[in-house]
Amino acid sequence: MKTGFFKAVKHCLSLPDPLRKCSAVFELAEAVEQSLLDWDPQSPVEPIGPPGRPLLPELVDASRVPRRRLGSDRGRAALVHAIAHIEFNAINLALDAAYRFRAMPPDYYRDWVSVAADEARHFSLLQKRLHQLGSGYGEFPAHNGLWEMAEKTAERCLVRMALVPRVLEARGLDVTPGMIERLDAVGDHETIAALEIILAEEVRHVAIGTRWFRYCCQQEGLDPLTTFLALVKQHYPGTLRGPFNLPARFEAGFSPEELEALTSGLTETLA
């Protein structure tokens, strides 16, 4: 008997060990690609709770996460660790998007499983780089902001698609070029190579969020532009500021009107 799709996704989501989780996600993506899983849309959605994650890193307030100069291996390890933590959370976010929201088209689930596999590969790249820098995942404290937003958006796919891929993950498109410049200044070409792979592939992830956000808006008879801007204003009042990577955001499906709203100030746009 084939394993049910949602059961398999839930299993990956529950695994606490990063290496086991990554391996299971790769197997899940392969099974989805080869149509080896039963479609089980009637399986219940369990109440949202913390995903499987290791005992470390210690989760602290964002203000307590260390920021170090990049001139030392230790300082670069702290930066790589922060990005690895984002990627580990992104695995869980993609799995949760595939598990949490039912009655979506089959392509929706294929998309988010493929994103989870990409994020698992990104995490593995960064974990390898941490080891090269004499560190490892869990050595530095981290914050839980990404998963907290998953909890806040658990009830509605439209809101999840708007605020996680199109806000939180899109910030990665904005800030990664600056990180690459800083790393180039200290000659850390190994970390730059990993970040360039991640940046290129994250464009597709944000584009997937854009696609399904607009699908949800169409299903609910809502205008995507005004709906997105209203949600951003509601959840991020006065905090969504540049610089914005406009070419990457445009490639990821942001409309010219959305980009104009971002650069001119959301409050002014909605006034």
C-alpha cells in the first residue's frame, strides 16, 4: 500500500534532526516526482504546533542574536549560521504550506514540496560551510520569527502566501546582494558561492508564493494589489523599508504597481 501524501509531508515536518529531515524531504520530493504517493485529501489537519527541530540553536529574541564582524572565521560563521537557520525554518514553512492547506490544485502541492527540497539543499550547503569555518548548526542562538508568522497565518492560505513568501522570503532577495558585497570585501568566496545559488533559486520560491497568492485572490474575488498592500500594512506597519532588489522582485512576479508601492511607501499608497 502506498503512503499517503499528507502523511508523508507530516512525517518530514515532525523530524527534529536536520540531516534526517533533509534526507526525508529529498525522498519525499522524489516520490512526488514519480507519483509514488496516494492522494489522501481527507486525512485530518492536526492543530498547528512547533515543527520538528533540534534542541539547539537556542531560540531567543531577535535583538539577542549575535552580529559579528566578517573579518574573522567566527564572525563569518555567525552570519552563515543565521542564514542556515532561515533555510532550516524555510524547509518547515514549505512543508507546512503543503500540509496545512487543502483543496488546492495538485500543482500547489508539487510546488511547495519542490521548494522544501531546495531549502533542504540550501541548508546542507550552509551546514557544510559552517563546518569549514569550524562551527556547526546550533552553535549560535537564533530567533523564531519565521515560524511565529507561520502560526499567525495558519488559518488562511491567501494570508500565508502574501506574508511568508512575498514578505519574509522576499527580504532575502533584498539583503543577499549586500551580504555578498561584504563577504567579497573580506575574500570569502566560498560563502559567496553558496549565497549566489540560494539567491538565484529563492527568486523561484517567491514567484511560487506570488502565483498561489493571486490564485487565492481570484478564488475569493479579491484584487491582488489592494489585498497584498492591506495585509502588509496590517502586519508590518511602518517596518517594511528598502533597499529593495527590484529586478529580482520583478522576476519573482511582483507587479510594477506593487514595486512602486514598496518604493514610495505603503502608507502613502493606501492613504
